[in-house]
Amino acid sequence: MGVCAGIADYTGVDVLWVRLGFVVLTFCGLGFLPFVYLALGFLSEKKPGYLYGDRQEQKFWQGVRQSPARTAREVRAQFRDIDRRLAEVESFYVSSNPRLSAEIEKLR
């Protein structure tokens, strides 16, 4: 059924800890948990096989679910870094190529 695996995927917690927590809670007096597990297993939709392309994409979307604001900051920081590196490449090629520099200035 994969209910614990689904909860682990959604929260980003290792599935082993979710399963151990389920077992511990069941033996600590929450005997109704197996019934909840079965109900969730039958009522929940199956996870599509194409949901994640690779492990990096899975980590990204788990981060979005856990903290959207932090993920947005990380994405903005990555874009700033890309922009900075692109500006460095541009300045290197423009400074070493006077003809290109003159063409760019003419376009401005």
C-alpha cells in the first residue's frame, strides 16, 4: 500500500523513521492505527511513477512542501549566482575583444 512511504515522501523524512514511529505508536496504545493505515491505503490515490525525474528533483519538491519561502530564497540565490557568473563571462569576452565591445556599445 505504501502509506508510510507516501507520508515519508511528502514530509521528506526517511521512510524507516515513519515506519518505526507507526509501529511504536501502535504498540503504545494506539491500536486503531492499523485500521487508519488500511483506510488510507484504500482511499488514497496511487503515486504516479513519473512524479519525479531524479533524486535531485524529488529533494527539491520535498523542500517546497516543507518550506516554500526557504525554497524560493534558494532559487533566487541560484539565479543571482548564474547572473553573476554570466556577467563575468560577458565582461571577459567584451574586454578581450574590442570589436565585440564596439558592437555592443553601438547597440546601446
